[in-house]
Amino acid sequence: DIQMTQSPSTLSASVGDRVTITCRASLSISTWLAWYQQKSGKAPKLLIYKASSLESGVPSRFSGSGSGTEFTLTISSLQPDDFATYYCQQYNTLWTFGQGTKVEMK
Amino acid sequence: QVQLVESGGGVVQPGGSLRLSCAASGFTFSNYGMHWVRQAPGKGLEWVALIRQHGSEYYADSVKGRFTISRDNSKNTVFLQMNSLRAEDTALYYCAKDSGEYSGFDYHDFWGQGTLVTVSS
């Protein structure tokens, strides 16, 4: 099974900050990686697929990078609507999610 | 627009059974794989099962042998039959659409709002 490890688990930031979340895979997954945003009480929302492709309608302040085993999600300038929990997911071999990163207000 | 509406959740005793449904609309249902993903209270996301367009099934180890995914393409509905339920199966169960047309091994591009399953005596 492929394990996904996100860091940090919690991130405290202010509006306007540049935020970076890291996701590591236990085996190489090429670029078969997606990122989701989940707000409290809501279903997850797709942000990024194939490691760096922005889903239609997602603001351009979100970007993804990486390949193999190391990936990052970056929010270039954090907005009030971005305080949420973020999950990475590999879809190279079945599907596995990271444990999540909660972005909270500093 | 794509809509996924789950139903069938509730409270069940350990060892009991429950059948979840997910009604889909807004896309050609028969061309896409469909997933179930769950989230225990206060925890992260866990993939549960996939059924591809023509019916092949895949399961997480944690539910293999106890859960069965199925679909009715004539009714645009996917099901999850859950047997031998355990306390650790307590979760919000989401239905999610696979993004890959004719594929069924991609990411999840649309999600329902979930249905809550509570396993408790």
C-alpha cells in the first residue's frame, strides 16, 4: 500500500501570507496526485490534479508542484476563504489520502 | 450540473447491515467509475470502494469481504451494501465521481454531501 504523509498537520497563517503544504508518498507515484480543500461540514472540493493542473474555477493563487515522492501545494496569498483543511491523494495505485493539513488563522 | 445525492445512512447495531445509495445526475453516468469515500468524525478521508463503468469492483482492505459496491446504470445510481458493521465503520460516507471517462482510475472531481452511518449498540 502507498502511504501519504502531509506536513505540517496544522499551519497558522495570516491573510496575505504565502502558504506551502508538503505531501510525501512512500513509493513513487509519478504525478498521479490530487489536492482537495475541505471546509467544516462540507464535502471536499478538488483543487489540483496530476500534481500541477488547476481544476477549472479554482483561483490561480493555488498551485501544485512535484513528482515521484515529493509534492507541494502553495497558496500564493492566503485569502479569508482559504482557511480550511487540505488533503493530498495519490491515484497511482488505488487511492490513498494524506492525513490532512488544517490552515488556521494566526 | 453534476449532482450526487447520498441516502440510506442511519444508526445500526454492531454486526448489522445497511445499504447506501447515491443518485447521480448531470453527466453520462454509465461512462464513469463511481467511488465511496468515508470520513470518521473528526478524522481524515479514507477511500472505500470503486465500481468501474462495466462493473469491476475494487475495495480498501478495511472493508473487503464485508462491503459490496454495485450500480444500476438505468437508474443512474450507485450502491454500497455494508454487512458485519463495526464501530470503526462509523463515518460520513461520500459518493464521488471518477474524473476519467471510460477509465475509472482517476481522481474524484465531484462529491456528494454525504450520508452519516453510526454503528452503536
